[in-house]
Amino acid sequence: MSQPATANQSSVAGGRMICMSSCTSYFIRGDTMADSGHKSISRIDVPAKKMHGWYVRVWYKGKMHSRFFNDKFYNGKEEALNAAIEYRDQVEAAIGKPRTDRVVVTHSPRNQTGVIGVNRVKKQTGAYVPYTAVPNYSEVYEITWTERPNVIRRTTVSINKYGEDKAFRRACAIRWQKEREIYGQPVQEFPFSDEELAAALDDGS
């Protein structure tokens, strides 16, 4: 059975350029790509080019792995979809991406600590400076995680209580623990070993 070639993607005026096995490049408009109901898989139907199939795009840590599965190479639409799902799962396993239908964020240019979900912020304590209307603030590390789709949870670790270094390690440990609970494993690299993170949770240091 002939195998479809890996698709090469580039952004062109709001559409996508896909290279098929014939090495002929076709311009694919965004409105020709339909949601398949499966994460990282889109349906493409372009009758004018006799192009019908499933397009897999797996993004992880700034890299994209893609392939187009043409219906005609897999005896129909359903078998092509099954092959696309199998490819997606194999790629995710090979690159270490957790198999989940939820969005996995491993990098954010707005993050200043280097750890996704851990930010250093000033939090108003609710008290005021004596004899003034100036509110008091405390410096904390805020930890956020998505417990389930559209539900964000957060907690904080006091820098005043633990000190800068220990507070950061404990904040990382909490985020590390939440990733393991939600995804089954950490989805990003932490600046501490698993042993150090586990210890930070156990002794509160």
C-alpha cells in the first residue's frame, strides 16, 4: 500500500501550502480545513484538486510534525482517519507529548520565571498601611493550572515566608505535581530534579 508523503506546511496569506507525494504544491484556504473532532487532525476536501483526506499536525515545544492521509490510499475516508489517528498517537509518544485532547502549553513569551504556570507577582493583602489609605502588598509566586477545560485554579507561595529561592522551588513543585495529576507526567522541563520537587512538597521547603 502506498504511503502518503509527509506534508510540509507554510503560512501564505491566511491559507496553507501542502506538498503532496507528487511534489506539487497546492494552496489550501483556511475554509477548506474542517475540524475532525479529533485533536491535531483536520479534514481537507478540495474537489477541484481531487484532494480528500485528513491532515495531521502535531505541535510540541516549537516543532511541528505533519502528514496528509489521502482517502484513496486507505480505501476510503474512515480508514484514512484511523491511520491519521494512529500516526498522531505514535508521533506524540515518540516526542514525549502527553496523549490528551486538552491544549498543552510548554512555552509562553510572557512568562518571566521560565516555568509555565509560575509567575512572580505582588498580591494585595487586604490590609492597609497604618494611618494611610495605601494598601499593603506581599510578594508571592502565583501558580496556575487548568483543572479541566475552562476551569483555571490558582494558589500562591509567600516569598516573605519562604525566601526567594525556597518559594520558587515550592511553586515549581506545586506546578509539577499538578501536571502529573492532569497529564500523567510533567509536560515541561523544570529547573529542579524530580527528587528536589518531591522533597519541596513533603517538607514545605
